[in-house]
Amino acid sequence: MVMRQPQQQAGDLVQSAATTLHTYRTRALAAAVPAVAAAALLVSGTSAPAPGPGGGTSRPAAGPPRVTAYVTTFVGRAVTPITAATNTPGKPIKVDKAPTSIVSTPDGSKIYVYSMLKHTVTPVTTATNTAGTPIKAQDCGAGYQAMAITPDGKTLYVADCQGNTVTPISTATDMLGKPIHVGSGTWALAVSPNGKTLWVACNASSGAGRVVPVSTATNTAGKPIMAARNLTLIAITPDGRTVYVADENNDTVVPVTTATDTAGPAIKLPKLDLPDWIAVTPDSKTAYVVTEGGKVVPISTATNTAGPPIKVGTESNMIAVTPDGRTAYVTDEGSNAVVPISTATNTAGPLIKVGKTPFWIAFTPDGKTAYVSNDGSDTVTPISTATNTPGPPIKVGRLPGPITVIP
């Protein structure tokens, strides 16, 4: 597993909790990247691909939509809204201590923020940028909580890797439902594009990793699918036909056919290059896997074969595909840059310099701007995707993390 060294900053909170934050990545959020690229990017959580009613405030009928990027700041227990039209930060929204995960409803009316130190999920109404009463969640013990939301926005699912369950939360009432038992090591979540199935990657201590389908209509777990050993990532193609899970122990990605709930042969990655992130193009034709060795491996979803690795850096992290599917962007903290990849040719372009230690990336719904959080410089960098040029850094709170963008 990848270890990220925390920024050595003063204060008891940073010295103790930041170590946990940077030791483990929110790998379950990788499921958001392929799904949301098909519609409009709501990265930072396992959001579903199609917009739909979220049970909250609807968008006004007249006037242009308000586009806002929300970024968590680990120190300061806050979420900072950034107005996309001007790239200016607003007043931080206080949540519980040490926020590490964020997800939004498809209609953008609410965001949900998991706080590592309090083990709570705080709902935030985006129309007023006010936080509601925190919802008590479970402690995963890994510095993050995997969350996924259904396409209709009615149900938020929260993983509990120690309790071996997934808990549904009604977004209309912000009330917890009955935990769903799925097996040991509940680690990563993804919701199918049609909203009928929640896919759960279970990373068992015994090394027997499984993928568990859960019916969202009844919140009951189906028969586990034996897939690999050490499952840390999950992603589903926008057409809903294939679920990909990554196995760190064997440097492989395993495809699961959703029509039959069967796992196919493992797809080999470069040896000793552990998989770090997965993103799928909106047309579902290519899955891109970032490895710890600073490479991106394209996988043809038609044949489940890996193409030649694309060298992108030395400490590459997250990958996200633009809504039009033309470019994949990879954050690389080794060079403090973002690397664009042409999906037509699978070639990397020139580095786009951003702030220190970039990790998370999210696009505006029109795909014209990418926002990158730099936890080493306490900034968010906007990038014009038309020219691949960075704009002036936006100063936010200390240790910025996951980002979600709402229309």
C-alpha cells in the first residue's frame, strides 16, 4: 500500500491526525471518476453518473446555473466553497473535525462530508452553505470513509470496514438505515449507472477479496464474487457492463461482468507497480489505471487487455477524464504537476505546474476548468483544459483534500 508522508506542520491536530490522513488514500473515491465523467464531474465521492432529483432544493428555472467547487480542509474542520465564475473562495463552512471525504447529490443541493476524528457525516445545504447536524457513522480506522450515492440522490451509502457493513442514509431525512452485512474488510463502493446495484469491494484480512453486489431496492447483499486478494479500488464503466477491482498483492485488475456476476481473468500490470487509481472514459471503451511507479496503463474494455504503459511521473496519484472524454489528467506529487494524456493517442503532454503535493482533481460540468487541490501549499489550482494552463492559485485552509463540483 502507498504511504504518503504528512506535511510537518505545527499543532497537535496536524502532528497526530494528519499522519493518518496521508497514510491512507480514499481509494474508494476512484469509483466516482469513470461514472461522473460520463455526465458532469462530481469527483470526491462515488457519485452516480446521471443527474437526478436529490431530494433537496431544486435549481432555479431562470438564469445560469451556479457552479461551485467545494474543497475539504483537514485543519480547521471546514469545507471551502469556490465560485467557479471568479475562482474566489467563500466563507469556510464548519463541519466536524478532520474532514477527509466528500460527496454531493446529483442535483447539487447537498454535499456530505465525512470527518475522520469524529466519525460523522455532516450534511451541507449548498443553497445556503449551512451545515446540518452531523450523522454518526462508523470508524473505518483508515482515515477515510468510502461513500457512494444513488443516481436519484435518495440514498447515501457509507462503508464500515471494521464492522463489515455498509449503512444507508436517507438524504431526505438524513437518518441512518439498517446496516447491510457484506463481509469482512468493506473498503470501496460504486453505484451502477442505473442505480439498481451498489458494488462493494471487500478486502479481507485472510487475503480472500470479494466483490459483493447489493440491491439498492431492498438493501440486501447478493452472493459474493471471489475476485482477488487485496482489493483496494473499484470502478464501474458508464455503460454499467463491467466492474473493475484492483488487487495490490498481485499487481492486477480484475474485471467483473455485471450481467452474470462473474469475475474474468486478471489483467496484469507492470510488476511491482501497485495500482493507485482507476478512471474510465465516458464511452466505456478504455479504463486507465495509475500505478505507483508513475505509469498509466490503458485497458481496452472490449478485450480486457492492457496496452503499453504511459510514463507520467514518479509519484502519480489520481486520474480523472474530462466529460468529453478527450483528455485524462493525472496528478503527480513528485513533480508538483498535472500530466494531460490524450485519450485518442494515449500519449502524455507537457507537465502543467501546480502547487506542492497535488492529489485531488475535479472538473466543472462543462469540462472547461479542472480544479486541483495542493495539500503542500494549502491552495487549489484552476487549470484551463482548452490550453492546459494553470491560473493563479486559490488560497484555502490548511491541508486541502477532496473536491466536488456542483452545478
